[in-house]
Amino acid sequence: MEKENRVTGDLSTDLVRLREISHNTADLITRPITICGIRLSFVMTEGMVDLNKLDQALIRPLLSRNFENGEEIFSWMEQTTVVGDVKDVFEYGQILSLVMTGFLAILVDGVPRSLVLGVQGYPYRSISEPNSEVNEKGSRESFTEPLKINLTMVRRRMRSGSACFETFEVGSESRTLGCMIYKPEAVSPELLREVRRRLNQINLKVVLDTGYLQPFLEGKSFTLFSEVGMSERPDTVCAKVLEGRIAILLDGTPFALIAPYLFSENFQSFDDYCRKPYFATFIRLLKYISFFISIFLPGAYVAIATFHPAVLPHALLFNIASAEETTPFPLVFEALIIHFLYEIMREAGLRLPRPVGHAVSIVGALVIGDAAVTAGIIGAPMVMVVALTAISSFVVPSLYEPVMVLRFIFIILGGTTGIYGMALAGALLLCSICQINSLGVPYTAPISPFTLSAMRDILFRAGWRRMAGKSIKIQNLWGSDLTRRKEK
Amino acid sequence: MKTAQISGAQLVLLLFLCRSFNMLTADMHNVTGHYGMEQLLAIPLSLLLQALIALPAFLLMKKSNRGMTESALWTAGKTGVIFPMISCVYLVTVTGITIFNLASFLANAIYPGSSALFFAIALTAAAMFAVYLGLEGLSRAAVIVFFFFLISLFLTTVGVSERIQLLNIRPLEQDSLSVIIEGAWKIFARSSTVYLFVLLVPYVKEKKGKSFIWYLIAVGIMMEVVSFLVTAVLGELGVTEAYPFFMLTTIAQISIFQRMDALHVSIWVMVCFLRVTLFLWVMSRQLHAVLPVRMRENGRERWILPFLSILSVILAAIMLGNRKTADFMLNSISTGIADLVLMAVLPSAFLLVGALRGLFEHQKKEESL
């Protein structure tokens, strides 16, 4: 059986066998040629090989030389061809696997092996600005789909060679190429072992996106918050890797996974480190406040106005009461309706082409919002609360999903049980967030468990002179189960 | 990779919050019945008393190198089961009283006319789920709640600062010493969290002794501040008011906010939730330790938590339904006898039995080997 999978050296047999194994797929090209009386064949996938490169680096020099036998052709190619990878392959399965990723396989009559050359040249999206992590300052590069291009972007930023790239394949059918990026001197060996173990346990047939890997890297307990981060910025990935984290890139996905990932990291952005510390600190505090507003404000407004109106100043209370007098629904229903409408409009605006999306947003904001107030369906203060909440939720985009779900929960609780229900649910939510361990590191670290030295980049952002002195590794945070490493 | 241990600081903050639950009830303020220096002096004395009474328990744990329940079973064999049993009865009662306190406060002061039982059931259900999440999550959450608690206390203090009348703090009277001693004992009798500290020592990673001292200091400062505020602001009104600290928050005014009670109530609900969760967690651990192996193999242990939760709610419901029963329960638990038995009498007895059987010496030899 093993012999049947090996290259025989008889060109016709080998080509027939390759066709059989690939189920005679239409995009597999086999191009037999004869040089100095020696029969050889190029095997490649249509549209995945750079033909100009192939012509210049291989075909022209090959045709201008004399060869006595097949082995001589291979040894000449191995010594002189200037292309990416050059590999000796002996099995059909391996040949096909490489050919499907853009390699060119050469089979020579009489030689029981194949030479595989990396002359990939498939079309891909060029490097563009990041969409989900837009920044004011700093690099404008974001990851693109081909893994190799992404790895180049990371390597360009870490030229000392301290970062290690470890490739792996995932998906029994898709055989998607992935790469773990880590700094051997910084990463915890336990963390590395655990990530490798979890990646090995993935039993998916097809892996098309890093999102497929995310649940396998996260813990088993159900939680709204993600223990694995995502970034489309190579500079962010480099910074995380230096702190002892592991980044995972996947071919065909412009997003890198980052593990472990902490709650406080949702509030950090690359811009923070390009600005003056006082301004970065202010922005960070703004983000924390926005996060609380986006979760609790509508619920708290409903709860206070319904159950605890005495807390509000008389003038504000009077305004709210007069606005609500004309509306037919209780506050809790108003809040739910308008939030539901807002989510519909947001989703529609997101999926539609940009010009249409803008139109939908304008129609939603101006026409429906204004019309609902004028028609007396919804009170004006509620529209203001929803608008503030909606804007706040975009300040921390990585937490949008849990925030949206929690907002609805807190509106319902605020409207039915008042402050009591909200406080109880808040405490429960806090416990459920605090119990998360992201690959051995408490998700809420370094706030709780508290690490004083890490505080310079959590609620506040210290200046670079202070931060340059000592980099804090993820395993050195208080409460981490990973073995501590000496700070350098 | 997951550990089940917490740090000393986390335990201190967790128990500090559990103790601060009593802040809203009348428990802590009118134990002496004298608003003034007697109350303020009774607090440090009660802390000293707590430390002294907990000494045999700490000694037993140090000698046996085990937790309290394990030490009881190790020294006294099957008879040692008496300790976790009495302990669970005590803790269930305290949990029931805690739930009752919160539910009756909410039904009377915040949501007049609503069912107190609803608050009790909702709280217990949430706490039950939190127990399932574990001690680590609870202790980490306590650190964050602690900051909110401090903010709330600070805002209340600032909000009532204009109303502080130092004349309200009465000087010592002739028979003050007996009042102070009696007050100290009463404060001790309401300090079930000291006992909780003793039970949680095995789950602390390091600095156990220091943590206990810090806990006493932190609780002492908090009690002094609260007692001072209540006495200085409310004066005589504090004696008759059912929830004196809550009253402070209703009159605290900061900027556009006319009162701080909504903020304070939400913090208090969180604190109560942490307290009930911690009590249920400790109880389920204790019962788990004494559960027969056969029952553990049959998976019966999973019923411990629901059983304890239901028991606590039933107890709270009985108290909510009958004021006389509630008073009886509150009075009987406030005698301090249970704390004395669990922290001093029984541990001393186990120490004696262990010494007579030569267990400690044997343990020492084994450890040295």
C-alpha cells in the first residue's frame, strides 16, 4: 500500500496516478515537455503559479542547457534555481498537497522522486488600512489573506529574530496552513504546550477562518466574553508577542488570534502608545466609562424612572414625566422597542453597500427616531439615552457583542425589578467574568487579582521612558497559573 | 492549570465586604444602646475579643496542618462529624438571616408593597449559580466590588459632611466600662465572618496570619467610620431608626443627585450576594468533606448545594412570615454562644483529644521525616 503512494519514476504512470488521486480535477495542469531527449512534466494548479517567474527562473535557463539524464536536471535545479522553497518529495499525496497551495512539482522520467518549487503567484488583496482597528497615528498596514505576506509584515517589525514562527496544518479536508508566532524567551513553556495541545485537538474538516479555531482555544465554561483576542494589525501582534503571548495566523484570514487575552486589553488601542500619556490616559478612562454607559445606562434610566424617581433632580424628573405622559408604552417597552429598531438598522447598514448603508442610517436616525417622538410612540429623553448608548458602544468595538446582549438583559431587569435586579445581575456578571481564566491567566488581571506594576498600562498609560524600563510578561501577572519568568 | 486557592488580600477584602453587610441593618450601631464614645470604644475591644476567641481554632489548624473540618475528623474520628454539623446549622441560620434582612429591607424601604419572598428567592438563585462558578471568581469580584463600596462610602460621607454634629457623640458616662464590655461582646456575637475566616484559611495561599490582622484592622476602621457618621449625623434618631446608615444615604446630597440611596442599595445588594454565596460555598465544602464515600460515588454530592440553598430560603421565608420567629432567631444567633463553641470550645476539645492520642507529635515526626 505504501509503495502505491510513492513516485515510481515512470512518468506516464506517475501522471496517471496523480490524476486518479486528485479525482481528475479540472484545475490540475500537467504539462509534459522534452529536454535533451529527457521527458519531464510540470504539475501545477491553474492560476496559482506565477508563470513569468517560472519562465525566467526555470524554463529559459533549462532550455539553454544540455543534460545527460534526469538526475542531472534535478541536481542543476536544486543548485541554481532562485525561487522560494525547493523540496524533494516522494509521495503523491505530498505532491498534491503542495501543488494545491501554489507549488510547482516537476516529475522526470526515470527519477523516482519529484522536485517541488515555490513559485506561487495567485492573486490576492493588497495590503490595506485596518477596518476594525482604525487608528489616527502609527502604521496603516493591516493583515491580508495570504499567510506568507502576513508573516513578512510581522518579521519586518521584529528583525532581531527573537520571534519564532511555527507552522501547522489544520482541517482534515481544507488542510489550512496556520502559524503560531511567539517569542521563545518571553513565552511561558506551559502556555506554549497548552496552545499546541488545543490546536492538535481540533477535529474540524474545514477551517476557513481564525474564528473556527477560537472556541478550541477558549475554556469550556460558557461566557459572553472572549478569552482569545483578535487583531488585524501586525504592530499590535508584535507588541503582544513581546509580552509573552502567542499569536496565531491562518492562511486566508486577515485576522490574528491572540492568546491569552485579558479584559483590560479591550480598552487598549495602538493609538494610545503614539499619543502623549495624559491624553492616552484620558481616552482610556473615556473608554471604560463608555463601556459602563453602553451596558447600564438604558437599564438604569428605566429602573430609576420607574422605581426610584426620588433620586433624580426635580427639574429632570418633571421633564421625563411630561415626555412619558404622551407615550402609550411603559418605559421598559419603549427602551426595548427602540433598541431593537436600532439593532435592525445597524445590521442593515453593516451588510448593505456603503452608500445604501449610509442612507439607511440617516433614514433610521432622522426619520424613524424623529417620527416616533413626534407621533408620541417614544419619549424624547429615551431617544437621547439610546443615542448616547449606541455611540458609547462603538467606543470599545471588540466588546460590542457581549455589550449588546447585556444591554437588553439589563433593560428588562431594570424595568421589572429596578435597581435590585440590576445590582444582583451586575454582581453575578462580575463573578462570571472574574472566574474566567484565559489559558491560565485570570481574565480580569491585572485589576483583580491586582498587579501594581501592570497598572501603568491599564487605567493609565505611563510614558515610554517609564514603560521601556521593564516589560511585563503575561505569566508574571498576579494570580497567573503559568510559571513566572524573569523580567528582562 | 487552574488552582482553587486565593490570596490573603482577596480573602480580607471578601470578608470585609461580608462584614460590611451589617452596616445597613441596625445590628452594628445600637448594640451598646449608647450613642457615643462607648460604641466607638467597644469596637476595638470586640476586635481583640475576636482574635482571642479564634486562637484555639488557629492553633488546632496549625498543629494538625489541616482545615477545621478535617482537623475535627482527624483528631476525634467519627465523633468529629459533630463539628461540621453544628457549623452547618449555624451557617445556614446566618445565611437565612442575611437573606431575611435584605428581603425585608427591600420590601419595607425600597419597594413597599412588593413580595419579600421574591427578593429572597432571586438572591439565593443567583448565589447558587455563583457558588458553581467557584471561590476564585467570587474573591476576584470582591476586589472590584470593594472599590465601588469605597466610592459609595466616600460619596455618602461627603454628602452628609455638612450635617455632622460632634455634639452628638456623647462623652463617657459613669458606668461606661460595663457598657463597653457588653457592647464588645455583642459586636463579637454578630461577627460570623471571623468564623468564616477560620474556615477559609486552608484555601489561602500565603500570609494567613497577617491577613487575619489586616482583616481585623480593616473591619475596625470601617465600623468606626460608620458608627461615627451615624452617631454624629443622626444622633438620637439613630437609636429609633431601623436602618440608620440607609437613612444617611437618603439625606446625603451631592451636586444634582438629591440622595445616594439608589447607589448605596445597589452596592449593598452586591455585598449581600457575595455574602450569601460565600456562606453557601463554605457550607457545601464542609458537607462535602463529611459525605460518605458511597454517596459521593453515586453523585449525590451535587444535591448538597440546592439542599442548602432551599433550606436557607425556607428559613428566610419563615422569618419573613412570622416576626416573632424572626426575633427569636435573631436573638438566639446574637448571643455569641455559637461562635464561642465553634471557634473556642470545640477546637480546644479537639486539641485536647489530639494531644492525648499523641497525634500532633506523630504528625510532627512524619513531617520532619
